[in-house]
Amino acid sequence: MVILPIMGYNTIAGFRKLWNEKNYKAIVSFAERLPEGTVQEDPNLLMYYDISLGWCEMKENMTDSNIQYIVSTLAIEGLTPSNDALELCRNLFDGKIDAKTAEDSIFEKYGLSRVKKHG
């Protein structure tokens, strides 16, 4: 078994830490930078890598499906989202931004402000 440092941890501990943080993309990224055969030779690393790769692929497919759903739903109403709006949706679905950040971006782009609710 080869032990390589990942973020100050040995390989298994680094993968486990990323797994606990649900950072599947980082596991895939680190695994793909390890020397050839390292992951395939260690059943624990291979498990973390395979499952993480599956999560990443599933998440990408879900994002694409959600975007297609939004576009088709708007098309029924005769509306077409801007590329900026689609990028906000993609970033939201990918977890890069939260809903408030997306809303703030739209408000800023169109010079709008929030109105407090009454009641």
C-alpha cells in the first residue's frame, strides 16, 4: 500500500476526511492525480473513488435534467431564460452558490431591491 499525503493526512485518512465532508469532487480530483495503479491496488481507496465518481456523475446528470426542465417549463409560457439565468441555476444546483446569492445577483442586475413583507 502506498501512503501519500493529502491535505496533511495519509491517503486513506485524507479520502475519509473528504468523504465525511461530502466533498466527492475533491476525492475524484485527488485520485486522478495519484500515481497510476495506486487507487486500483487499494480496495479502500478504490471504494472511495468509485462511489465519489458515481456521485459526481449523478449530480451532473441531475443538474442537466433540472436545467432542461426549467427551460422547457418556461418555453410553455413562451419565455426563454438568459444565459446569465441559466448559469445562476447551474451554480445553484452545483452548490456553488445558495438561493439568496442567486436572488441578490438578479436584484443587482436589474436594479431591484427587496421589499419587506407586511403582517
